[in-house]
Amino acid sequence: MKLLIADDDPIILDLLVEIFVAYGFEDIVLTSNGAEALRAIEKSPQRFDFLLLDIQMPVLDGIELCRQVRGLPGYAKTPIIMITAMTDMTYIEAAFVAGATDYTTKPFDVRALIAQVRRAEQPATVLPTTGKVPVPVAATFGDPKILNRKISGFVDRQALLNYARVVQSQGAFSAVAVAITVGALRDLFDRLTPAEFETALGDVAEILFESLIGTQAVVSYVGDGQFLCLCDAERTLAPEDLQSELADALRMGDRHWQQDLRRDRLVVVHPYETPKPRSLAGDPQFADRALKKMKQQHGERSAKLSKLFVMQFSNPPQTPSTQSKRRGLWQRIQAPTTRGGKGRLAKRQTP
């Protein structure tokens, strides 16, 4: 396990070395500023397994260092923990947006720090050790790595959950988890080339983030055309208003992929998820709950569509009873939406 620590305080460096050696980490490189750390990373023949970076350092601060490291080959997913004495959420948010995995404060809680490092190690166990970019672009619709464009405000799922924990512990703002399904992406994936879909997905991600500007949003793409966002509840539109704004934004423009988008499958903003009242000091699972509910609803919808497909194209013995049921089902599907009914689909009235 190869570790790099960057901090301009020699006392902190000595303390961290003692801590990590005591917990079995021996391959440690120490640097005293961001520029020195960046050179060490670029010149190292072996990729570092995780990094601990102080936010305030001379020459090159930790946030900019984190941003530059994320652009180096093999470091897109390397765990990065930011170390600082500051509790200003402006710096904390900037660190996560720059690509930080987690965050801790001085003075250190040794057990909590080691737990953070161990937790940060977990995503790295599934990454290739070659330092090369994994899998061809758009190989699998459900793979979050399809989105490989660097977009401000986008982080991976684990970093978003860590940020949720920090936001609550600091009491910075009332957080809400926003789960969004862009159904149009499924259609685009089916009809575009891999390179075209990569471009379209990046465009959709940028449009989505622009719609959340002003809400202190941090966003993660989780695959299957689904996005998980952490926002300030007081600055975020109601779900139906955000959904309408997103739908309009996705259809507005002259990009080739925006032609012939089906509005009925364009985008769904799911009900927001908030922390449990008894766990306001730390309930990062509320963001995960939003994601699980979104995927559950997606699975239920897919199952219904599969059932309809089987009913339409299978050829069981036709009896008056089955014919009547099938005709009634398709009437409900094809009927126009009414606002007064109990659901989105109302049975068509026959004269």
C-alpha cells in the first residue's frame, strides 16, 4: 500500500507518519506543498494507492492539487482525503467538487481517520491496477463509467455519500437527495453510436447540472440513465417544477441527439429523500435510499413493459375473456392523460 501525504506543517507530517506506521502503513511519501506533491506523483514509477492532502498549502493548494491529480492517468478513482483545520463549507464543497473522496479535520481523531482511510480503500479494490482507462466507451448502459467527461459538480457515488455525511455533521444546510431518471438516454443508447452516445450523455449531464445551479448541488451519475444529486432543500424547486424545467432544457437546442425526443419518456424527478429526524447528526444513507427507490421504480416499470410485450406478441388461445382483457388494457395505455383521474392513465370513454 503506497501512501502520499501533503502538508506544510512538519509536526503534522511527523504525527501522521507515526499514526499510519502504527496501523501497518509503511510505504509513505511526505511532501510539504502542493507543487512538490504533484511532482512526486508524476515521477513515481508506482501509482499511489491513496492520497492525504492539506487544503491550505503554499505554492499549490490542496483543492487545485486534487483537481490536477484527477486529470492524471490512473488517478481518476484513487481515494483522496482532504486534511485541514478549516470548517468553512465553501472549502469543503470545493474539495469534493474537485474530486476529493472524503474529508477530515485537525486535530485528528485517530480511530476516525483510520476508519476513513479504510473506507476510502474499498472502491479501489474493484479498479484495475494497470492505471489504464477501463472498458471501451458505452460498453454497458448500466455502467457509470460511460460518463467520462469531466463536469464541474460531478463526483462518484461514494464521494457523494461522504459529502452528505460532512454536510450534516457541519450543519451547513438542510440537505435533500434528488434522484433523476432521464428515460431519453435509453432510447439514445439504442440508436446512437458509442461515440455519439458518449457526447449526448455528457451534454445531458451538463444540462442537468445547469438546472441545479444555485442549489449547492453535488451530482453523481450512477448508470442506467440515472443521476443522484445532493442539494440544499431550501433552494431546490419542487419535484414537478424541476422535472418540467429539465424536460424543457433537454428539448431546447439544435444538437443532433435532441431531435425527435419523446417527451413522455424524457425525464422523471422522483420524490425527494431527506435525512431521518432522529439521525440529523449523520444519516448519509438517505441519499442511498433515494437511489434504491429510484432503481426499484425503474425495475417495476421495466417489468410492466415486459409483461405488455409478452401479452402483445405471444399467441395464447384467444377466448372472449382474454380478448376483452387485452383490449381493455391497451385502451388504458393509449388513452390520453387526465388530471382528474386517480392515475396518469385514464380509461378512454366510449360513446
